[in-house]
Amino acid sequence: MQIITSEAESRLDWLALTDALAEGHSLPRAEISDSFLYRGNDTLLTRSAWIDGLGLAVKPATIFPGNPQTGLPVVNGAVNLFGDASGELVALIDFHLVTKWKTAGDSLLSTRRLAREDSASALIVGAGNVAASMIEAYRAAFPDIRISIWNRTASAARDLAARMDAIAVDDLPAACRDADLIATTTMATHPVLQGDWLQPGTHLDLIGAYRPDMREVDDTALKRARIFVDSRNTTIGHIGEIQIPLDSGVISKTDIVADFYDLSSGDYTRRSRDEITIAKNGGGAHLDLMTARYILDAME
């Protein structure tokens, strides 16, 4: 059994991860399960996945909102990876390592399938850890891309821009109109990005909204775009970005063109240069399993 820490990161590659995620979706459909335990504001979330031919993963995460007061991360945990043939524990992998690479790799897979190949500019909305990961991921696929960062707190955008050799911007509508790629990485419960700001050919990776009450883009954006999700099972009925407009009749389930299990059919693709595409990143334990397996293989 291996114990893999964040020191393994130097051996990982964003493009190789997206290839591994695509390959994982060619295997039998994952069985996934989530469970929650609560103590006041504190939460224990346990995510589990089993993919025949790949193995099993259990990812317990503790979410303690008061931790920053003592200098500790809000979220902690580990990923337990079990072998497919025997069920034996084969690796214990750093939670933050798996989460970082799973989250950004999920959206980068969408970008590689949906964005225009000549995309030259990207806008990151938000300035946290996921924003930094998306800058790394976008640059892996588009080495010469120009990256701008917008954040409600402008100083945070400037700090991240200085750290990541990017440009901080103050005018969000203008930045959207200038972007070929947009990644939203916020904690917004109401849309921060409007569809009227989007230019033909733009691709959006929606990452931040993960609860039923959260949204990052408005109805106009969804109506103007072709909509993709990483998994219908973890977005429909679970995430406000998709479910709120479904409930209001703005979109229907048939407007969701494809998810990652449609990669092999060729449906998860851009049809024309001018269409706007949106990919909603819903996450899921099956993606943690695929990412954990990729990390273990990269260490061998």
C-alpha cells in the first residue's frame, strides 16, 4: 500500500489526466454514493465510487468552517483507493492533491473537446485555489494563452495575477467580451456572469456552483449556449446551475447535449466555430476514483 502526498505533483500532467478521465468513461458506468453526517456547522461528507475494471475509492472529507480561525484549512480528508480484483487498499492519497487535479482536470477535459483550437484569451472569474488550478490547466492545453482574472475583491485578483503571470481586470463585461475561454470559480448564489456579455465562439467552464441554491451564469447564457455536463447524475436534481432553470422551464433536459459518458459517441463536441458552449463541472466520486488511479499510475 502506497501513501501519496502532494510531493507527487511534479510527476503529474494535465493533458495525461484528461486522457485518463476520458478512458475511465469508456469503462462500465460508475456506481456512486454520498453520505453526510453533521455536528452544528461541521460536516463529514463521504463520497464513494466503484468502477468495474478500475477499482473503488472512498473519499471522506471533513468540512469545519471555523478552522481558519486557528490557521487550518476548512476542508480536510483523504482518498482511499482499493484494487479492482481483490478490494485491497492499494493507496492512501492526499485529499487536496486529488481534489485539485480532479476539479481542474474535469473542466480541462471539457475545454479540450469544446473550445476552439485557436483560443487565445481566457478569463478566470474568481481568485481562489481553483482559479489558480484552472490557470495551470488552461496553459497546459494552450501554452500561449493570455489570461485575465476578475474577482469581486479586486486585491485578490491582483495578488493571483502577480503570482501566476496573468492580468487583473476590473471590467467584467468587457473581459467576457474579450475572452475565448471563461472559467467561473466563485461561491456565488446569484449569477455573476450575463449571457449578453458573451461573444460567438466562447466556451465557458462553470465550476463554482455545487449546491441547489447556487448559480454563476444567468438564463440568457444558458439559452444562447449548447449545454454539456460532466455527469447528468451529479448535476440534474443536485446543482442549481442546472436545476433552477430546469424547474422554471428556461431549459429542458433535452437541452443538455451530452455528458462524459457520451465522449466515445462523438456527441461531446463543438459543431461550429461561432456557437457558444457551456460545460457544467459537477464533480462526483467517480472522477475522484479516476484521478486517484491516474496519480497512482503516475507514481509507478
